[in-house]
Amino acid sequence: MLERTWRPRGPVDVLATLSVHQRGPSDPAFQIDARGRVWRTCRPGGDPATVCIARAAGGEVTATAWGPGAAAALDAVPRWLGAEDDVAGFAPEHPVLAEAFHRFPGTVIGRTGLVMEALVAAILEQKVTGTEAYRGWMRLLRKFGEPAPGPTPARMRVIPPADLWAKIPSWDYHQAGVGPQRSRTIVTAGRHVAQLEATVGLGSAEADRRLRAIPGIGVWTSAEVRQRVFGDADAVSVGDYGLPHAVAYALTGSRRGSDELMLELLEPYRGHRHRACVLLLRAGATPPRRGPRAPVRDYRGM
């Protein structure tokens, strides 16, 4: 067991910043306990670790870690919590966005450097409901992940090693409810893991180019990965089902949006367009639902 205490240079909302890595309420790799502490498993440098992160008195953040990757994970905690985030140049003038910026001063964009973790999760979320994606993530981790080190909440697992994703049989993806297109993309990404992991030191633009060179990875998936892995405050999730409508509703009052309209509305915040989206969503500026929810599909009987 290793421990670290860190004092952020400004306000940080620990739960909001880290919760972007949680894939559903039953995520085996991410849990929030009754005391509000975040439990997160990871593989920094390839070694498994569990980290427990909590806000302490006086604005400090305490982190405790277990496992072979504990030291590397603790070193990364400040980056996870936005230590390298730079809000300079972000000066929202729209009343809704300006109010959200004022109401949520702890909103920061963290970076993990954990490419395969974010990439697999994003691929699982391609063109399916959240329920389907979370179910697949949970089943794959429970079968192929290893038990989390340390005194964790029940049934927590560590994401499989990067190269293992390419070796998971198609039948096991099928049993997890993951369709063939998404499973092929994960397998292909697993075969290029060394190239992808190398992007961490090359910057978001080069990461975007390399990610999108892999069949099955497009603009949306690349943005979702770069937001989490590189802390890219400008990576907009173009192609998202609900985001264009949320941005349009917040900034124009229109219930219907499009990618084109969203990008036009966000253009004044270039360099911080993802940050603007995060703030608008935190403020709850989303249009009311008017239609039925998308059905949850199950491939296992097919």
C-alpha cells in the first residue's frame, strides 16, 4: 500500500472529473463507495493497480494505491485531476455558459495516458445504447480482467493487458453482447497497441491521425479517447447522439440540433470546445425527451 497527498492549485471537483471514466453503475473498474471515495483500477505502464481517491480537509486530495502499478498510478493522480489542464483563453460570453463556468469552478479536464482502456470502452459505445455498452464492458472485464489488488469494493477487476484484447475469441465477444463490427475493431486496435500507446508523448493531433487510421475508429471514437487520455479540451464528440441537441438547446433554445450547428455554436470557444460541452451538460441544459428510448439489443441469441 502506498499513499500520497496532493494539493491542487485551484478548485477541483474530484467526482465530476473522474466520473467520465465510469462505464455504468456496475463498472468493475470504477466504483464510488458510501463515503464518496472513488475506487479505480488501471494499468499504468502495464502493471495492475487499484487507487482510492478522496477529497480531504483543506482542499487536499488523498490517494491510496495497491498493486505492482501503485507508484505509477499515484504519480498520475494529479494529471487525472487536471493538474496539466490550462483554462487560459476560455472566456464564455453566452449567459448560459458563463453561468455554468461560474457555478462549477471545479470543472477541469484530466488526462490519464491510458490509451487502451479508453479506446476499448469508446468502441463498445459505438452506435449502441449505454446499457448495451456497459453490459459488454462489465462482462468482458469480469471474464478476462484480473481481481483488483487491495481492499476494494466487491467484484472489482483490472482491465486486461492491452495485447489480450486481440486474443479474446469472437465467441466471447458475442457472449458479452458485442456485435462483430465492434469486436473486430477492438481486436484490430489490440494488434496496434504499441503504436497507439506511443501517441501519449506525441500530442492529441498525432493521436487523432493514428487512431483514425485504424478501421472502425472514426471522429467520435477518437474524440472520446483524446478527451480522457490526453485531456484535450477542444476534442468535440462529433457524431454523438445527444450532444448536438444539448448544445443547441442550451445556446439557442432549439430542441433539435446537428453536428454542423453544434460546431458553429462552439466555434467562439475553439481550443476549449469540449470544456464548453462539459459545462453545459453539468448545468443540465438538455432538451426534454419527446420520443421513446432506443431498444436494448441482445446479440447472444443470434
